[in-house]
Amino acid sequence: MLLPPELDFLNPFFVSPSTALRKVDWLLSDFDENTWKYSFGFKTPKAIDWDVMLNDGSSLIDPKNKDLLDGFKYFITSSTNPQAQSVTNSSGTRANELARALHIVDFILLNADRFQLAEYGLAGLGRDSLKLILSEIATSNDSAESVYGWSKRASLYCLNLALKTNPTDIKLALQKWHELAEITPDQIDNNTLDIPLEMIPHVRAALYLNDVYRYARGKGYVANSVTISQRIYRNTLKGRFEDKPVIDMLVVKHDDAFVREFLPIIVTTAKRERMGEANFNEYKKILYGLGNLHEVGLPAPSAADLVSAKSFILETDVAGRFRTLPSRIVFSAVRNAIEMHIKHGKMIIDGWCRIALHCKLKGISSSELTDRELHRVVGNDLRKFGVKGLGLSRRGVGTIYAERTKGPSAEYFQDLRANKGLLELIKVYVGGAQIVIGALMARRVGELKELHAAKCLDTNEQWLIFENRKSTYKLFGTRQIEARPIEPIAVQMIKSLIRLQKILKRLGYSNELKEVFCSPSIHGGLSLANVSSHSYNQNLDFFCDYFETETNEEGKRYYIRQHQLRRFFAMLFFYSSSFGGLETLQWMLGHTDVKHVWHYITESLDGATLKGAKTQYVAEALNSGDIQSFESLAALMKSRYGTEDFTIVDTDELEDYLSDLMEEGAISIEPEFFEDDEGQKFKIIAKVIGVAA
């Protein structure tokens, strides 16, 4: 149908599905090619190789399987919702939709015998088969287990490999690398392999002899999951190229594999086993898309069976709550970070820049820099502060660490707190900046990671500029740019990090400014590495070990994460009602009205984070002995604990119980505003609405 120019925007609605689904923007190859290249803005396009074997021994690309091949192709191209992709879906969301579709196809291919795929094609998938696909995928929130059966298939592969490998070679490997036979208690406790314990050293030796091991930072030597996947998932589209979880039992520890001083306190209340409801519903929606094949004239499950599968209800897990980070730990961390910035921040940054300039003028790399040279160049203040070398984790010419990388854990962290490594000090300082800005701005970690040195502050340096990661709706997949007021101390820390980048850029260590929280690689080098989840959390870990955040009775440490800091912003508001710090918050946010401050907080935080802040504040108040402020609630809780002395009850347990009461509608926790002689004030009120059954 030929439309006048002013109605050109309606053209997509008059294109037949068979034509529209052959050309989607992420597909870089021709629809009929046997190998697809695709990208959602990836640095390197990914591939889908359609040459996979079916249960009758034929290839999917054989002419006799053309309907099945085209059915899979149309199903995958339709999974990213092409009619809405430019309106509602970001590239990240569409990439997830494609991944789910590929998981479904891979599950069908892995179970081709069960479904008699080669004989009956996709039309042979009745309602029972469709529900089986959904129920199996929902067995775990980890697709490696639910779709690919990673633990079981890897166990079988490892056993077969050990049996095929020459026993003499295995014996020699165990003699040469004795760590192959060392199994820790934690590995026994966390074992997921169906392999007799006495066979594990032989399996490890076989993997080593067949070049399956690789070194992984912070873990040691691990079995390369992609190498194994390419051998055991040959007849899949996505599974053979996809990383799988590290199999802890196969990890061979290394002397410098530690990344933290202590084990971390788990940050969620429970590990989710089955798939969550939201994710399960997304898989149902994608699977229902098999119905699109009817529109292009290809065999597909019947409409009635697809409707039945779409209505399929299965018990799913609810997400575990994030474990509370006690307020005292956040207050202490923020104080330590600010004090470090004020007392030592400029000195640390200047020291790094002096080293960079020295290496540039001498034409040497950081690995050629001796400790004696460094000691002379960094300046008297850093020498007095304790700096002895560039880093504690590198090998270098003439350094005190020439014969090792990290050395024993106890010595390493003792040296860290003695300020002996300048590189580690930089990472502690960056971690402190992440703590302060993360706590005061209450943003998502992705938004903070993406803050860019060239454009994160406005010209007056009073507003933080960021991309809202939850604002793509009706924005053609792009994120909305937002500005939020920022406290001056946070601005100072950001400007300090920007200054470091500008000097390194001027010296030729980078071509452009990068993300604000860039930091050096722990393995050496003077340039700054791009921000990743690993580097962002590594900086926080260095900060926590340097300042020795609290440990629990099990000897595990609180290693701070951004999702824990988000509720701190609301906690500041709640605590200001008792210690009178509201004026600071009002000044920070540019609001003079208490209600306006509260409105800003509720606007900035999602419901779950805000609810967590409410329950944490009340739980901490009750645990500290303040029952007068919450008399009705205390009376309700007495029936559970048999006492009103909540100082003897663990704060986490109190918070979990309060969260349950809120979810059941038994209580509400809100600020109540009032006027007195001194002006507008508020008090946190816990209202008992009804006792849960």
C-alpha cells in the first residue's frame, strides 16, 4: 500500500510479518545465512552458528530441516518485540529478551530426543512439552543449571576425560603440581560435582594436561568453562559460547589468589534457588512468541496449547532481602573517607602524578621503576606516610617485592594499612570517594559507574549529572539525563579524581577522560583502567580492609556495596529527627521545607529500598532500647519475643520481622510532620494496623 509522505510513519504496520521479522536492527547478517552475527552495541559482535546436529544425526541446516530452521530463526527475531523496540525497550532489555529466546531454543535442542524434534519439528511441542520447558527452566535462577545442567554435564565430561587420559601422565602431573591434590573444607562443603572425592585430584590433573585450566584473579586456577562448554554443548546456539559459573571443587588455589582479608558477610538474607516470578513471566512471554510462526506460515504449536502454556502457574521464589548494613558502619565509613580526603587526598594524587611524570621523562615503564627511585620522587610527605613501593601486588626490578606477587595474606594487609603501596592507597582513596558519593547521592551502582569525568558536574559544580538507568520508557531506548544537587565535599572528591585523569592525559597515559571512578590495575601500570563491576567493588574492598570495617562473630567482614548504601540517604533523614541534623540535609537538597526533603527522598528511592530504610531505622531504635517512641509496635512484638527488652534480639532478626509485618499490612512506618515553636519538625511513627494471621 502506497501512503502519502505525511503518513510514512505508518509504513511498518503494513509490512507483512514474514518480511518484517527477516530484518531486525540487531541482526548484522542476512536472514538466510547459516551463521549469524548480531550486536546490541557490543564491542565485538556475537555469533549464532545454525549448523547443529539434531536427534536423527542430521544437521539443522540440511534442506530437509528448512521449516524447523526457519521456525527457530523467526522465533528468535520476534523475541525482541520489533514493533515496540524503538519505543519502550532499551538495547539491554532487548538483549535479555534475545538471551531468553536462545535459552529456550538451546533447551529444545539439548532435549531433541525427548521432543522427537527431527521427526515432528516445533509443531510437535504440545502443551505438556511447553509446560515441561517452562518448569525445567524455572528450577533455578541460574540458566547454567536450569537450561544446560552445567554441574551434571560437567561432572560427566570431567570423569570421561580423566578415564581417557594416560594414568602415568596424571601421576607425573600430581607430582609436579602438588596443589592439584589439595582440597579445602569449603570446597567439600560447596561441592556440586557428581564425582567421588578421591577422583578429584585425577580429574584436576586431566584438566591440566588437556589445557583446560586458566588463571582467574582472586580465585586461582579455574577450569575454563567456555572450553568445556564448546565440547559438551556443541549442539547449542548460545550455551557453547557462554561463560558458566566457576566450579569451586575444581579450583586450584594460588598463593596470591586472595582479594579480601576476610570472608564477606553475605549481603542477602537468602540465596534464591528457584527462578523469581518476574523472570519466569518473561520466559512465558517469550515462549508464547512461538505463535508468531503461524503468521509466517510455518509449523508451530497450536494456539490452544500456547495459551495453556501462557496461563501456566508455577511456584517461584521471591527475592531475598538485602542484608542490613548497620548505620554505625556507614557513618564510620563516610567519616573515614572524608578524613582521608581532607588529610591525605591531595598528597596521594600528587604522588601518583609525580611518578607518572618521572617515568615519562625517563622513558621507562612502571615495572622498570625501582623502589629507591620511587622513594626519591614521591616526596617527603608520602615517605613519612609509609610509602615504600609502587604497589604490593607487582613484580618489579629492584623492588622489595621482586620475588613474589602478593605474599602471605596477613603480611599483605599489614603492609596495606602501613601505607607501603602507593597503588593500593589510590584504590583505597577511590573506594572512599565511592562510599561518600554513593551514600549521599543514593544512586544505582550502574549510574555511579558510568559517571564521566568530562560531564558529571554542571558548570557551577553544584549538581551531579547522570543517566537514569530506569528511564527508558518511551525514550527510544535511551536513558534520561538527570541532575541532582550534590554536597560540596563530594564535589571536592570528584574534582580530585578528575584532576588525576587530566594530568595523566596530559602526560600521554590516556587519550581521553574516562569514568570518574577509574583506578589503576592492581597488577601495575600507571594508566587508569576503565570502570567495571570488578574494579568498582575491588576499590570498596580495599577501603573496608584498610579501615578494618567490623567483623561478625564468625570472623566475616562487612564489605560495603552500593545497593546497601542507597538506603543510607533515607536513614540520614530518619536519624535527623533525633539528633537535629536536618538543616544539613535541607541545605544539601536546596529545600527549606521538611516535607519537600521527604518528597525528594521518596522520589529518588524505589519502594523496596525505602521500606528497608524504614524497617532498619525502627529495628535499630528498638535494639538500642528506645521502646517509648514505638509503644504500640513494641506491644505487638512482645507477643512474638515474650519481652520488651529488644536489646537482646539481633537487629537483623528484628528487621526481618518488621519487613514481614509491613508486607502483610500489619504495620506502617511513616514520618509524621508537625509544627512547634521552633518550626516544622517530624517524628517517625510506626502504626499498628492489624495483627497478621
